[in-house]
Amino acid sequence: MFLRRAKVTVETERMTLRLPMHRDHAQWATLRRESADFLKPWEPTWSGDHFTRKAFANRVFWAHRSSAQGAALPLFLIRRSDQRLVGALTLDNIRRGPAQSGTLGYWIGERYARQGYMREAIEAVVHHAFTVLDLSRIEAACLPENLASRGVLEKSGFKYEGVAQSYLQINGRWRNHVLYANLRGDRRGKAPLH
């Protein structure tokens, strides 16, 4: 299969969203380490080599390959004012044909939480997905008690669709997740709060 050169960026008011690069390792590892207590309740269990340069190099390789193949769009959120990494967002499981859909996942460093960065990034990536990638549906899921994640999804135009039983293994346990979706040309109205 021919892989086109992946040079994807999405610009927002305050950030450049771009593929991760090898030079990001130190900044990524520092932000993940200092945010560990903040992130671990919401994420799959971190592997023993989570912070190693080799594991990060594998992430970078996967990101560039997946983007070039059109299977995923893994982006780092870089604040333009100081070139600091504030978090990451991945549009994954991109399905073509009748589905034209993808799944959104994201995390933000604790010190950057509740400053509007993730909402800004989600809205920009959803716009990119609908207008550039020609997707029709973006899905996202989070733990029912993750009110911050639910709030950012709802403020970004996602609508609640239901509950998936034992959806993902989070912090070592199979957990139910609430499901949200954003549809191109959505006419369903405002999401009810659940």
C-alpha cells in the first residue's frame, strides 16, 4: 500500500494541532508524569514502559503511519504562544464507505484543564473531520462520572446516545461508558443532561 506523506495540522485560535514528533518526548513525558493522578482514573492502565523513549518512538511511528493510511488522526495540542504541549486528541477508527465515521479520544495535562483548550481542539477537529475528511459521524465515550469530559463533549455539540456496557478497560477494570455522537448537519437539538 502506498503511504502518502503525512503533514497534517489543524489550527485553532490558540493552538496548532499536529502529529507527534520524536522531539516531543521530554515534554510529553513530563506532562504525563505530573498529571498522572489526574489522568489515571479515566485511562487504560499505563504499561511499564509508558514513559520510555522507545515506547514514545513507537507512538510517533503509529501516529504517522495511521495518519498516512487515513485510519486515524493522532494530534498533539501545541499552544502557539510558548510551544507547550497541553494535551492530545485522536480521531481513531476512521471508517469509510457507508459509515464515514470515527471515534474521538483525548486527554489534557492537569495544569491546562478547564481553560477551554480541549473544547477548542475538539471543535476544530470535528470541523476538519466533516469538511476535509468528509466524515458524517464522530463518536466519543467516557465514564459516566467523568463530568468534565461529558461537559466538554456537550459544549462541543455532541449529543448523548446511551450507555455501552463493559466498553473499555479503565485503570484495570471493565467499565461502562456513556456514548456521545456529533453528526454533520445534526438536527437533533440540544443534548439532554444525563
